[in-house]
Amino acid sequence: SQKIEQNSEALNIQEGKTATLTCNYTNYSPAYLQWYRQDPGRGPVFLLLIRENEKEKRKERLKVTFDTTLKQSLFHITASQPADSATYLCALGSSGGYQKVTFGTGTKLQVIP
Amino acid sequence: NAGVTQTPKFQVLKTGQSMTLQCAQDMNHNSMYWYRQDPGMGLRLIYYSASEGTTDKGEVPNGYNVSRLNKREFSLRLESAAPSQTSVYFCASSERGLAGGINTDTQYFGPGTRLTVL
């Protein structure tokens, strides 16, 4: 069955450093991958989308890579700030038929001042 | 624009009671979804509606029913609540996009309903 794995352990990082979160998947051939941010007590918020034929996507301090051979996406936050502390979810999407998006369980990021 | 709104924000039920969770979106999206989120389980799809007038089961539909009342509103009903339905429920709507020849689906979530079933 399809499986999306994100590190369930929280990631603690010093302010100013680059945070790197990992999303691995198996038994899935996604057409695209998304990253969402979720703050406590709130719904997820869309951040970035990367297609299967793209290697890298950037938006301000955010960078996403997508390696379909390794079946892995890396999500980087450069010059991290305490305000970046949140849980980050990856989601895989298919393009055929009903376009369901499947979410990973998320990784909690804590940026320490 | 309010985006996606959900009511209520919190609810406590006794086993066997029924209730309806309400969801509305003002973004003119065709597709709407109901998820539940449990610790360690991530977001799991309960039901979805690809367009007004249609609904389909997701990954965990048992014990739930839905109604797509119109394009804006999508409700989730628990007919006989069970403790296993204690969870945080999120409604979402999605914007169909086309990126590089690939149809994509970006979801916009409501604030959630925290439900406890005793």
C-alpha cells in the first residue's frame, strides 16, 4: 500500500541555521508533491508545489527538492526564525481521474532563539 | 474572503449521540473534503465531493455521512458517535490548477473542529 514517511521526531534547530525536513514515499508514483505548514490548533496552510519533472523549487527562504528515483523530497528553510516553528506536512498528488492528495504525518520543527 | 469556515470549534458528545459538523467556503471551489487528524496518523480522508451533487468515500468513511448542500457547503454527520471518533476534524476545499501540463489540487483548510466522544 502507499506509504508516506516523515520523521515523527521533532527537529530542533538554532535560529539562523538551515532546517531540512525529509519526506519519503513508497508504492506511489506522484505527479506532484506539496508542502503544507500547520500551526497548533489550526488547519494546514499550503506552501509550495513541485511537479515530478522538476528537481527544485524556491520561494523566498523555502526550497523544495524532489527526487523521483530516491522517492524523496527535501524541504529546506534557510535562515530559520522562531516564527518558522510549526509542523510541516508533505502531500503527494496524482493527476489522473479524481485528484486525491495524500498527506504524511508531519514533522514538528522547533527553532530555538 | 473568509476562506473555509467550520462550526462548531469544539464539541463534546456522549456515546450514541448524533451531530452535524458544518463547513462552508467562499472561494467558488468545486471540490470539498472532510478529514480527521489523529496523533501519529496524519490527515485521513473521510469523504470528498468533487463537485456539487456528488460525494464519494475516502479512506475512513465508516460511521459518517455527508451532504453537499450546494457549491459552498459540505456537512459531515455522525449518526451514533463512538469514542473512536474522538478527533480533530478538518474541512477543506480545493482549487484545480494546471502546472506544466499536470492537473494539480491545492487544498485550503478550515480551522478544525475538536470533537470528544465520551
